[in-house]
Amino acid sequence: MRAAVITGYGGLDVLDVVEVDDPVARPGEVVVDVRAASVNGADPKVRTGASKYDSIAFPHILGRDFSGVVREAEASSGWSAGDEVFGVSERGADGGQAERIAVAAAIVARKPPSLDHAEAAALALTGITAIYALEDVAQLRAGQRILVQGGAGGVGSFAVQLARHLGAVVTTTASAANRDYVVSLGADEVIDYRETDFTSLGERFDIVFDTVGGEVQRRSAAVVKPGGLLVFCAPGPEGANPSRHDISVRRPAVDRDRGHLERITELVEGGAVRPPAITRLPLEALVEAHRLSEGRHVRGKLVLEPRHPAA
Ligand SMILES: NC(=O)c1ccc[n+]([C@@H]2O[C@H](COP(=O)([O-])OP(=O)(O)OC[C@H]3O[C@@H](n4cnc5c(N)ncnc54)[C@H](OP(=O)(O)O)[C@@H]3O)[C@@H](O)[C@H]2O)c1
């Protein structure tokens, strides 16, 4: 099968799309014909070695979230050939940017029926990340004020909608070009971070969800109310060294399970969340996808679509 791989750790030159052996299901796994696989911030981090896992051997297949059709499944798995599923592979495992993936049957879920495969792939990791952050960790409630840093990104697009659905008053940061987009997702207030220093908003948020990281995360502590929470999913200094002691700072463990995927489906089918803006690219556009992802200005999600002659 064709697969997007890294041949080692490094720059764009370690990316390649090559023929590799078809995956073989181990006990408890299903094999899925991948129709679409997201590109995530994790991909360039794995490529450069900024995120290293002992389980990685080269060539390593990239990708985390995917959507496709079950090809092989043991009867005991609960899945049958032809079932449409989506999911997020484990960190360090071969990923979904390939024609097929073998993945634990327990961590895939039925694809939301109203979505196509690219839309489902775009919502899987972003969705579970936002759900862990806002529902499991922050326990966001109606009437609370939240700032979502980076509302136009993949996680941000989901988080703005989820926060609005939960009844929070939602402020988000975005550049002027993304203002209308984040308003369409449900933002009550948009801060153009290039024009306005968000720290001038003062300590007025019960919760800040940072999806940008770095300096933005460090500075985000300044707008959390005393007793409030800064929750983050992008790397930054706050986790290791909180700058304030009257707020909590937490990074959710984004574990893989079916339950959080099914929560995405519930939110989508109930009309609370729609897919983000999606740029669809062929698997062969891998290098371009990494360039765009590393640029950190993608609106919504990049999704790779492997070609399937039989589809
Ligand atoms: N812990 C986990 O399991 C987990 C899971 C998923 C993602 N993540 C991490 O979370 C981060 C976010 O990923 P992502 O895919 O949602 O998006 P992303 O590609 O990192 O972000 C793209 C968006 O960020 C916005 N942006 C860039 N700089 C900004 C700034 N200074 N202030 C506000 N917005 C800014 C851009 O909007 P403009 O063009 O308008 O600036 C763009 O729409 C990544 O670091 C990723 O690795 C972690």
C-alpha cells in the first residue's frame, strides 16, 4: 500500500510517500481502508524528533486521526467489513496517512452518519482534545467566561463551538482574516491578536483554553480570574512553571477511547458542532502539508485523502 512516512528524524527531506507492506491486524485490532487522514501539529513534531516514542521504527507512517471503512475484523471485535468508522491512533504507533491502518477495535467508533470521511477525520483528534479540555478537565458551565486562544485552528474551531453549546460566553483570538469564520462558529467576541494585546483584557476569564502555545500560553495566565483555570494542549512553559499561584494550570491527557469519539458524534448529529474549514490534499502533497502545518496559520484542518482505485 501507499503510505506517507518519515525515513528518519529531520527536515522536509525525510518525508516520502512509498510502498510499504499492508498492515496486519494483531489480536483485538481491525484493519481499516483509510479514506481520509488529518494532518496535526503532532506530525511535524514527530518528523523532527521533537516528539519521540520508543516504539517508532523507520519508515514510520505518520498521522493520528483517520476515517474509513473496516476491511478486516474478527467477529468478537463488534465490527464487520464495510462498517464506516473513525478514530485516533495511539501516539508512537503507525498512523492513518496511508491506504490502510491496523488499529485497536476498541478505539474506533462509527463515523458520524452526516459527515463525509474528510469531515470525520478533521473532527476526531481536535474533537477529543477539546472535549477532554473543556468538559473533562475544565467542566465548563453555562454563564462562565472562556477565552479560546487560536479559535481558527483545528482544536480551536471545535472548542469555540463546544464552549458556545455549553452556554459559556466565548471570546477567541484570531487574525482579522479569520474574524468572520470564528464568529460563524459561535464566538461572542473576537480579539485580533495582531492589533490588540489580549493581556489588556485583564483577569476576566474563568477559563482560558490555549491551543497556540509558547509565549501566548505564558501570557495567558494574566487574563485568568483568581481561582480560574488555564488549560492547554500546545507546548509552552506554563505547565512546568506556573507564573501565578492563584490559578490552576492543567494539560489534559488526551487518551484514546470510543466514548470521546461517540461524544463528537452526539455533538455533530445534535447540531452543536459542524466540521471546521477543511483543505483537502492528496497523500502526495505531504511536504506541502507539513509546510502549511508548521506555518501555524491553517484555517481549520488539513486532510490528506489517499486514493482508492476500488472505492
Ligand atoms: N495534546 C494533544 O493531544 C493535542 C491534540 C491536538 C493538538 N495539539 C496541539 O495543539 C496545538 C493546536 O493545534 P491545531 O491543529 O488546533 O492548530 P494549529 O495549526 O496549531 O493552529 C492554527 C491556527 O492558529 C492560529 N494562530 C496562530 N498564531 C496565533 C496567535 N498568536 N494567536 C491566536 N491564534 C493564532 C491561526 O489563526 P490566524 O491565521 O488567524 O492567526 C490558525 O488558524 C498544536 O500545537 C498541536 O500539536 C495537542
